[in-house]
Amino acid sequence: MVIFVLALLLFGPKKLPVIARQIGKALNEFRRASNEFRAQIESEISQLEWEERRKKEEEQKALSPPEPLVGAVPAANSSPPSEAASEVPAPSQNSDSPAHDTSHA
């Protein structure tokens, strides 16, 4: 209120609306410039975050072993799981075991 009275005394009632309009325009331009600046900064930050995420994904892909393709032929030094299971020797049927002892009957 004191500032309004002081401005009224300094500039007079005829110039006060013109000055207020100019101040309003200047504040509007300042607000628009600050919003543009903020949008540009946010855009740059999101671009940097995206590039950083992409680099991490590329590093992880480079470090992880490649996944075999579906239907691909296995390498010569590895056997498929079905063959590995069939290579396990079956338990021997010992005639001395009590489960197969038919001599007591």
C-alpha cells in the first residue's frame, strides 16, 4: 500500500496505469523466458539420462553371454540335457540285496 501511494505521488495519476502496464508486460516476458529456459534444461537432462541408460544397456549386453537361438544346433563340446540324463548309469541289480532275495521264500 505504501509503495502504491509513493508511486502515485512520484508519477502522478496519468502515468501510473502506463507504468503498471509496462511492468506487467516485462513480468510476462520474464516468466515466458524462464519457462522456456526450464523446458530446455529439462529436455537436456532427459536426453542425458536416456543416453546414460542406453550405454548401461549396451554394457550389460556386451558382458552377458549370448543366448542360444531357438532351434540352434548345440556346440560339439556340450550335450543336450536329454542325452546327459540317459548317460547316467542305472543302479546295478545286485542279487545279494534284500529286496531281490528270492532264496528265503
